[in-house]
Amino acid sequence: MEEQLFVISSSPHIESEDSIPKIMWTVVLALIPAMASALIFFGIKAILLILTCVATCVLTEYVFQKARKKEVTVNDGSAIITGILLALVLSPNFSLLSAV
């Protein structure tokens, strides 16, 4: 009887040619209809909130990566997704100064 070994490895377990930045920017593209809906239903204030949240998230990621002397990865899009999702779950009446 042959003994089977379990292989323990970190994720992802399925390899793909897609890179992290490509996946992140695909998610940003997928969020465009939600952002367009926010503009239609809540007006320009929704877009201003999205821009404020995205700028804050990107700046925060940049500052913390620089402070920790890590590679700056703001170009991969993850901070942008975080900012968009944060803005979409906040009330459209949320103060822009509170987001900063």
C-alpha cells in the first residue's frame, strides 16, 4: 500500500496568469456601474465622497508603506478598491471632512 503525503502550501492553490494588479483593476472596472448609480441617485456629492475616500486610502497606504520602509504598492489598485467600497457603504450625506 502506497503512503499518500499531504502537500501544505500557501494560497493561491490554483495558478493563473493574472497578476494582483490586473485582478484589482478588473474589480475597479466592475465597480463602475455602482459608482454610476451613486452619481444618478445621490448626485455629485457621491462622486466627491468616492474621490475623497480613494485619495485618503491611497495616501494612507503610501505613508504607512514609506514609514515601514516597505515597497510602495499603491499602483496595484488595492487602496483604490478600499476607497471606493468605503465610499459606497457610507451615507451620501457623510461629511467630506470626516472622510479625511
